[in-house]
Amino acid sequence: MKICKSSAVLAIALIIHSCATVPVTGRRQLDLVSSSEINTMSATQYQEVIKKGPLSTSKEQTEMIQRVGERIQKGVEQYMAGKGWSDRLAGFKWEFNLIQDDKTVNAWCMPGGKVAFYTAILPICKDENGIAVVMGHEVAHAIANHGRERMSQGLIQQMGISALSVAMGQNPGATREVFMQAVGMGSNLGMLKFSRTHESEADHIGLIFMAMAGYDPRHAPEFWKRMVDMNKGGKPPEFMSTHPSDETRIQDLERWLPEALGYYKK
């Protein structure tokens, strides 16, 4: 009984100690996985995706993705520096690539700033403003450490908090196998489905990041209206698979616009 109680206390202490705060929203999240480990794994997976490609041969479209990405990156770095959080970007090695795929309406950002767009989403984006909406949203997932949070939750679900506290305390390497299962290493890290809470949070944070990058955040509701129109009568694209309801999303974006516009400079 004493051993069980001690394990429970250790487990609770581990969870309390292993909490982080999401930038912008201030939400507390579970943080059992190191940024260095997840960033390294992401970089490896990202290179595998890029090698398989194929990458777009359109110089104009590729340069547009990279141009918007670099502006979003700069906006993120300015925002984080202004809050005294530059250390949270340690290990980020940004990359922005466009994959030639005219059927997959999707884009994603792996931990560490590894971004991929699929050409099928570009007609819905229409221009750089639409790309900035998507880019800001996907980068927000990485900055908010949603992937790390999902993986931390997966570790607890598969091992149990008592076993996890022992494994992490005595031999961190012992958690690697379950870590890989939790993040779905057979698939692409950036393609993991996030919860609706994560998606809504990425919408909020993404508005601020695109505004910091010099893109008018008022384009965000318009982009999602186009996405809704495209989705009518059909199966939701991967990009919208676990996102909030259309009406809720647009209402929330409009509610957050005044805050985001405070960061917007033409």
C-alpha cells in the first residue's frame, strides 16, 4: 500500500512539474517530452516526406510559399522575442516546401518549423493572404507544442502515470518505443489529427502570427468561408478533419480579430 501511494505521489508530482503554458492563450498543457527529442524526430520524418515528394516544379508557387513562410517566421520570432520567449524557439530549423499533389487539400507544420503545403490547397488560398492564413495556423500548432502535448498524453495512456514516472526517472530511453507509437511514427508527424481545442487555439494564435507578418488577419474568415463552400456536399478535406464546426470557427475568428488587428502593420 505504501509503495502504491508513493508511486501515485511521484506520478502526480511528475505531471505537475511537467506542465507548460501555451503562448497567446495561456492554457496549461502536459509536457513530458523534450523539445530536442521531438524536433530531431520531426526533422528525420520531414526529410522522408520531402524525398518522396514530388515537390512542385512551379517556381512561382514555390517561391510564394517560401516568401510567406519566411515572413511568418519573422513575425513569430518578433512576437516571441517581445514576450521574452525566444528560448522556446531553440532547435527550430525552418523549412517551407510545396508538394505537388492536386488531390490532397492540406498543409501542415511539424515540430521544429518544418512546413509543407500541397498544391491542391492553393486555389482555395487564392493569393498570399490566403496562404498566410493557412501558414499562420499550421505554424501555430508547432509554437503551441500541440504535437508534444499529444505525445505526452499518449505516453500516459499507454504506460500509466505510475509506470511512466518510474521509466522517466530511471531510464528516459525506456519510453522511446511507446513514444514512437504515441506519435504514429509510421505516418507523418505533421499529419497527426489534433483535437478541436488544438485547432481552435491554432486559429487564434495563427491570426496574431499572420498579423505580425504584415498580412491582414481579416482575410482569415474569408478563407474559411471559401473552404466551407468547397466542402458542401462532400467529405471534409484532411485540412478540416477535426476542426471546429464551420459556424463556430468563423464566429471565433471574427471575435479574435480586434486583438489580432492590434499587431497588424501594413
